[in-house]
Amino acid sequence: MSTTATESPMHNGVDTATLFATLDAVAANPDLAKFQFRATNRWVSGTHNRSTIHGFYGAGQELNHRETATIDADHPEVLVGADHAPTPVEYLLHALAACLTSGLANIAAVRGVNLTSVESTVEGDIDLLGILGLSDGVRNGYQEIRVSFRLEGDDPDKLRQVVEQSRLRSAVYDIITNSVPVSIEVRT
């Protein structure tokens, strides 16, 4: 633990005292680390649909977010949608950027690394021949995703190390780069 992180409970907007207390609590009781997140989705019309995110299980109990989040998804007109919202695959890019950024903010705070600005651009390439069923040789999802960070703060080497550690600990990066079993149940 760095001296900087213990002198003030806030570093880069992260409450380091609470972060360290959480780490200690989970280390003492690993069952507290088991979480289940949930989303409920309803079709609106065409390719437009809406997800609601409110409750989750974590730290040994059922919990709720302070506010229910409602997130719409759609396709652009060029892909037969009404363009009411970003596409699901664009939300995936957002999820990756958000997870990496949240992680690097926490890691920088714990290490006493100062951040003054963090920006990222995430790009993903998809060949629609797979999604449209026009080629069995083309995958349905992204063929490649690129993340580019622009960071300002402490020494550039420290900033690169923080980004690398965030990549190593990112749940979304792990989900994207490793196979995750997904089961689908249909009730009629």
C-alpha cells in the first residue's frame, strides 16, 4: 500500500479507504466475491428493444442499484432499423471501454498514480456476411477490436503499467477474449 493512498481516502476520485476495506473483506470471506448481474429485455418494434437493469446479487445478498437503468438498442436505418439507439455491438464497445477505464482509475488510485485525463477510442470490425447468413466462413461477431487510450498524468511508463494491469483484471476484456458458456431457455 502506498503512502499516498493512505494519506487521503480519495485519489483520482476513487475512495481508496473503501476500496482497501472491500479487498480486506473479500480476502477474509471469498464468498462475498460471488456476484450475479441481471438485465431484462423487451422487444419494442422492429429491431428496437429495451433493457432494464435494477437488481443484482452480490456481497452475500440481493441488492438494487440506486436507480433503475433503461437502455434502448436498435439498428441504424441502413441495417433495417429505425436508429432509436446504438446497436448491441456498439454497447459491447462501450462496455469494454467503461470496464477498462473504471479498472485503471481504481488501479491508479491504489498505486498512487495521478490521472488528469483519460480518453479512449474503441473500434470493432464486423463483416455482415456472417450475421446475414450469406457466408458460413465469416463469423457473426467482431473480427477485431482495437482500443486506443490517451492518458495524461504521472510518468508515461506508470500510466502504461496501469492500463496493462486494468487489461489483466477487466471482466469485460476477459469475456470478449475468452469463451464464456451461454445457455438459452425458450418458454412459450
